[in-house]
Amino acid sequence: MKPLVVLFLLIATGGALSARAGANATREELPRPHPAPSAPGLKHGNTWKGIFLGFSKLQGSNWKDYTGEMEVDWSRSFALHVNFDDYILARNATGRNRLVSGYGLEYTRYCFDRDITIRRYANGNISLVPLADLNVTDPRRSVFKTLYLTVPLLAEFQSAGGRFSLALGVVGGARLHSKTKIVHDDHGKRKIKKTGSYTMYPFKADVTARARIGFLTVWATRSLTPLFNPRKAPARVYPFTIGFGFTPRM
């Protein structure tokens, strides 16, 4: 009797072990789900951050109190944008269409192509005056410089491969500094600098378009805000800049 009981227990135990081994094998044979690939650019945009160089011009520059225009020399009028970082505010499911913001600094130098400068008056108005009226002899160049803190709001679209990106939007700016500078020869190189607001608005808004391929970005901005307050200046002047830059991410 005892041998039959032992035999029965051995058969039952072996069957249980075989069933458990089969279940384990079945679980091991089932394919494991792979994690979904992360959408590109989930933390940062592709067209704002970087260093950018552009050439600037002034549009609508007929000034009523001066015979001529407030024209600038394209070859010596430039903008330098240093955009420190950017952030994605919203995105679609793929991450390729997104709303981007960030911050940066915008430096612009307008070099006049005539021997003129901007004069401030006690009543707060400004006008263009020839350098000869200021007893400036043998001028080398006359420039007007501005510095802004900038914050963009861009709608950015990225290709499926991530190599090409296009962005459209607006850039807000807060004026940090502005001045005129005259460089002339007077028994040596002399500089005349005058810092002031020159009736400029404390804030501005620009429209921008940006296209990036690889590390290279081509961009353009056109200001919606006049460079000077038209109630205190003889005309409305709108800056326009076009240039290129390099972005640190692919």
C-alpha cells in the first residue's frame, strides 16, 4: 500500500512541475512590448537658441526737417543676437509642432551713410543734424546703437527627420541701452558718445520668420514698433534685419 501512495505522490508532483515549467516557457516566449520612442524636441526648440548675425536697415525714413533720408549703410549696420535658451510651452503628440519661448540679448548698430547724427532737445524732441553743425571735422562714422532684452513666442514646425525646422512668431523686447557715437579725426582719433532714450519706447514688438537646416538658421525680423516716438520725431522709422546664425542642436 505504501509503495502505491509514494508512486502517486511522485506522479502528482512531476505533473505540477511540468505544468509550471510550461507556463514559464509560454511567458518567456511572448514578445515583450518595446517602449514608445520619445518625440523629438520635447524640452527645447530648434530655431531660437544660438548666436545670430544680421544686417539692419531702417524703413520709412523720410524725415521732414532734413533734406534727405535717415539712410544707413548696410555694410556697416549690423545686429548681433545672443539667444541663451528656449523652452517648449506646448506641443502636439509627435512633438514636431510646438509653441516655443525663451530669452536673449539683441544688439544693433545703425551706421548712417551721411555725415549726420541725432540731436536731443530740452523739450524731449529729436531731429537729424549735419555733423558740420556740431563742429565735427573729418568724420569717420556716425552710428546709433541699441540693446534689448528679448523674449520670443514662436510657432515652430519640424520635419519628420528633424533636420529642417520653420518658425513664425513675434519677439518682444525691453530696451536696456541706447546711444549715439561719432568717430572723427581731430589731431588723432576722437569719439563723441551720448547716451539717452532718444524718445524710444521702453518696449517693442517684432515679427520674425526663421528657417533652420542642420546647424544653420536663416532669419528675418521687422519691427511693429517705431524706433522713435513719432510724436517727438519727424517720422516713423521701422527697423528691418535679415541674417543667419548657428544653433547648438540638431
